[in-house]
Amino acid sequence: MQIVIFGMLIILMSALLQSLSGFGFSILAMPLITLVMAPQTAVPILLLSSFIVNISVLLTTSNAIDLRKIWVLLLAGIAGLPLGTHLLVILAGNILKIIIGFLIIIFGLLLLLGFRKELKHEKLAMLPIGLISGILGASLSISGPPIIIFLSNKQVGKNSFRGNLAIYFLLLNLVTIPIFWWNGLFTPEVLNYTGKFLPGLLLGVVLGNFLSRKVQEQHFRKFTLCLLLIMGVLAVVSGLK
């Protein structure tokens, strides 16, 4: 019972965060929920839960989505999923979490301080970014940081930022779910906990979508970059534990 209450609160906070900002669900939930369950159980739960959250964000930002801007990212992300799933099955991810966490902190600080890099060959740069995102998403359930850094560097607007992230994550979810099923990761325990956490998830979605309409554009950009730094710290702390 304690695991259910703790997990529901984590899912509620994480769903609120992602509905508000367009990202952060798994990065916030992963280090907390693995305090009470194994990563092989937690990652599939977060995958199914984030799928629902991404649908809700997509419904509120559909007019700001431009698939032409992210199709290369998406294809590269899909290409990284099988390797990421394999790593989830065979490896302990602590060292990888620490490395990724430090990289997130460095890039987040640079962007927060005003550093921007104009990409002359943007679509070519999307290939490694998407590939790393796919690998991290399937192995550690943290596919967001590479894409967030990329979009923040481009300084896209709030609704475009949230919408393009939502469609990217959602399409990645649609590919990842069959891969996880094929690898036997959707156990009865995973499905049971996912159902029990659902009330918290839905409440978080409603609150997050409501609050997103209240945040001004300039504050949103600073908020997302500060949030990115926090996610980097959480990844490092989770890896050290």
C-alpha cells in the first residue's frame, strides 16, 4: 500500500511537470520511483504513463506542431531504441546516469547564460541528437535532454516547444511499447502498478495543462532551462545511489 501511495504521488508530480513544461516526466519520476522498485519494473511503468501524458499535451498544442522540423530527430531516435532496450536488459545504468547528468548540467548552464550555437547543417546535427535520445529513452527513460537542449538552442516558442516535444515523445512511445512487449518487460506487476497510479497521473495532467496557460513566454524559457539543470542533478544523484 505504501508503494502505491508513494508511486501515485511521484506520478502526479511528474505528470504535472510534463504537462506544464513539455518534458520532465521520466527524469523526475525515475530517480524517485526506483527507490521502491527495480528499474526493469519502473521503466515500463513510466513508458505507459508518459504515453498518456504526451497525448494530453498533444491535444492542447496540436496547432503549434511542425513534423517537418523534427522528422530527422524522430527517425534517429527510433534507430536508437533497440540498442537502448538491450542496454536496459543487460546493464546497470548508474555510470551512464552520472555521465549524462553532468552533460545535462553543463549544456543547461551554457544555455541559461545565453550561449547559442547556430547549426549550419541542422538536419545532419539531428542524427546524433536523435540517436542518443532514443538510446537514453529505452535504457534509462530519459530521452528528453538531448531534444530539449536542441530546441532551447533554437529558441522556439512555448507552444511549439511543448507541442514538438509531445509529438516526438509520443511517436517514440508508440515504437518503444512493442519493443518492450517483445522483450517481456510488460509483466503483470508492471500493468498492475500502472493501473493503480492512474488517478495520480490524470490529476497531474489536468493541473499541468491548466498552469501552462498561465506562464508567460519569457518566463517559460528560463523555467525550462532551470528545470533542465535540476534534472541533470537528479540524474547524477540517482546514479551515485
